Amino acid sequence: MPKEAYWFSHDSNARNDIKIKAMISKYGYEGYGMYWAIIEMLRETSDFKLPMEDYTFLALQQEFNGCSTDVQQFVNDCVTTFKLFKSDDNAFWSDSLKRRMALKEMKREQARKAGKASAEKRRNINGSERSYNVSSTDVEQNLTDVQQRKEKKRKERKDIYSADADFLWGLYPEKKGKKDAMAKLPKLIDQYGKDQVERCIKRYLADVDKRRKSGFADLRYKNGSTFFKSGYMDYLDENVPEEKPEPVKKPSGRNTVSLLELVRAKEERERHGQGSGS
């Protein structure tokens, strides 16, 4: 998987944006989850756009399997009413996502140039040192390179987990206990993977919403520190029962009569009728 597919920057307080609040007031947190899922899909395209075509909305509807919201109407509202997306009638996109990706690309290019300059500087220094002690310098340089590679991998892993933790924290609505939650999230990501932790959050939000509709209107979300400490466990893949379709019952052969047998019985009755008449 290419590195840029791992993450994109995301404000942890995005839900407080007035446009997001307006969208949530109409579509609830189901709409909030749909919005970020669409942002992720836009991020995966080469130009960060999706076509305004029927097949796009059908694909999105399938992506949100079980969702009661009309996806095409939701996207249209995000364009015209909430101003979260832009559209030219041929495609739609997020200006915010495009700005973030442009900034990310600029920083990556700066880091690339800085790395190249640093490598060139190290080569020049190493060349000078070899004139004094080629053998010892080579050994020391090899050790330094190994240490630098290990440190680079450690930092890259930390950056990825930190970005994923920011994204997951942004999905969770109750922000109390952020310090403890942000300390726990990288460990959960390492143990279960970002995608499964995201599914846990969405399952929990859906569960709370269902309970509220069934008579517990005042039910509140757990504090973030509480959910990411232990509350997530009930919503792991292994703890969520799979929905299995009811088996189709086949009719017993003893209780069925073939079409051929019906035809023969009819012919037999007709012959007996004719014989009685004569």
C-alpha cells in the first residue's frame, strides 16, 4: 500500500464547524459518518473528485449498506445547502480536502529536498573523514546508517499512528478524557488496526442511537477515555455476531406429486368416464 494512502489531516473538532452542525441537525450522526466516508473516498481518487453520475450514488448507497438516508439527496444537500462540497454538475469535491492535500504535498516536497541536501552533506563529510581513517570511518558510518534507518522507521510509524489516532478521535463525539484516549489509541491501532477501531466507534454510535429511539432518549455517550479504555471491546469484530440468513426449507419428496403423475391420473379418470357413458 503506498504511503499516501495511510492518512490525511483532519481537525479533531470538525464537528463544531457550523456547516457540519447544520448537516448533523438534519441527518444526525449517521450523516456525520457518511460525510467522512465520502471524504475518504475522495481522498482515494487521483484528482480528489467523484463524478455526479447515477453509478456513483449507487456505489455509495451500497457502501452505506443498511443506511436509510437517500445518498444522492445527501450529497446534493452537502453541495447546495450545507456548502460542504463543491460541484460543477460533472463532479463534486471538497475544497478543504484539496487544500490539505496540497499542503501535505508541499511539506513532502520540502522534506524530500531537505533529505537530499542532508545526504549530500553527509557524503561530503564522510569523504573527508576517509582520508584520515578509512577503516574506522566505514564502520562508524555503517553503524550510523543503521541507527538512522531504525530511527526513521520509528518516526514514520509514530507519525502514521498519530495521524490515525487524530482521525479516530475526530469520529468520537464525546471529547472528555482526550489525554488518556490519545495515549491509548496508538496501542489499539497497533493491536487491532485502524479500520477495526473505526468500526467499533461506528457500531457504538449506532447502538446508542438505537437505544435512544427505543425509550432511552437521555442516554449519553461514554467519555472518550472510558470508551477507548474498555468500552470498545463489546464492538470488536469478534464480539459482533454475524447475521446468517435463514436456511431455505426444501419440500419433502414424500409429500410432492410430479406433473407426470397428475397428467396420468387425469387421463385415467377420463377413460373411466367414457367407459361408464357407453
